[in-house]
Amino acid sequence: MPFCCQCGKPVQATDTFCAVCGARQAAATAPQTDYLGSINPRTAAILCYIPMIGWIMGIVVLASTRFRSDREIRFHAFQGLYLFVAWLIVEWVLGPVFRFPGFHFHPFPPVAGLLKAAVIGVWIYMMITVSQGRAIRLPIIGELADRSVSEQH
């Protein structure tokens, strides 16, 4: 039976605080829960490419202990994150650049829309190819993802 680190009274192994003095017990830790324990690796990779929200799954995959040593899944998580960054660049940087405020005539009106459609198309293409078990490395984004995975090992 463990004892309180402050007052020395007996405490349970699962107690976070001592019932007598209220001191936090260092040995009491919450059990680690792996939320990705039952998910298929291919499904995790597909979820990293969901348009606009796949970045959340990418961060979850990179933070999980289950996929810490799986280079392929980590690659897809990084590539999905970098694809989301490409979306943000198109949305926040290139979109306003191609909208000339104050002018009624826009010389490049569909450019930002076409770039957004291209990024969404790449997301969908990646979801399809990953679901088929193929690993596609995108030209610039794939190289960045490969570097990110290799730097972590």
C-alpha cells in the first residue's frame, strides 16, 4: 500500500490527492488511452486527406503512440498537413492577390477559384489512391513530407 508523499498516511494507488492532507500524489497517473487503437492504418491515412478537416486527423496521427514507428502513415499525415497549408496559401494569400479591390474589371477572376478546386481535387485524388493501397508522393509537398518523416527518426 502506498503512502502520502506529504503526510505519510496510507493512500490508494489510484488516488490523485491524499484524503488527509490534500497533497497531490506523484505516483497517481491516469491510464493512457489510445483512441487510435482500433483504427486501421489505411483508414487513418485516408482520414488525413479529408478536405479542410484532415489536418486534425494528421495531428492526431502524429501525436499517437500507435503510429509512432509507422513511416508510411506518418508520411500521409505530414503530406495531408502540407496540403492543408497549400489550401491556406491559396485561400489567404493568392485569393486576395487576384482580387484587385476598387476595380470593376478583374483580369484574373477565376485563378483563385481554379487553384482552390485544384487543391480539393488533389485531396480527393489522394483519398482514392490511399484507399487503394497506393502511396503517391506529390511533387513538392511529398518531398517536404519525406523530409519531415526522416527528421523524426
